[in-house]
Amino acid sequence: MDYNQLCNLFNGKNKLQFKLYSLEYNVELIDNKVVIYAIYYEKDKHYYNSFEELMNNYTVYNEPLIEQINRIKVLD
């Protein structure tokens, strides 16, 4: 899956659920902010202004999501 496919999936539903390593993540559009959180850690939410900003700045194991895009498995 490439960046454009992920972006189109998110923009189509304003929601995306994916698995990366052993955690499942939700990405949602809430109050014009893009929110990401691991399902098991729902209280630890991170807010971004756009999907692109999220992909470039949210890190898992000190690597931004954009660099781990080949490991992302979409669950929707």
C-alpha cells in the first residue's frame, strides 16, 4: 500500500483502522483535526492538522509512519 492509497481511504471515510507491528491504530477526523491513537491506549491521542502532517510526524519506534508505510496493514 502506498501513501496515496492510504490518503484516499482516509479521505473517503474520514476514518482509517490499521495494524502496525502488534498494535492496531485508529485515525479519525474529529473537530477538523486528524487524531491517531492505538486501540489499547485510547487515552493517549495525538492531534494533527492534516493526514500528511500525521504521516510525517507521528512516530512508532522513532520512525515516522511515512517511512513504515510498507508495514501498515489496513483493517477496514
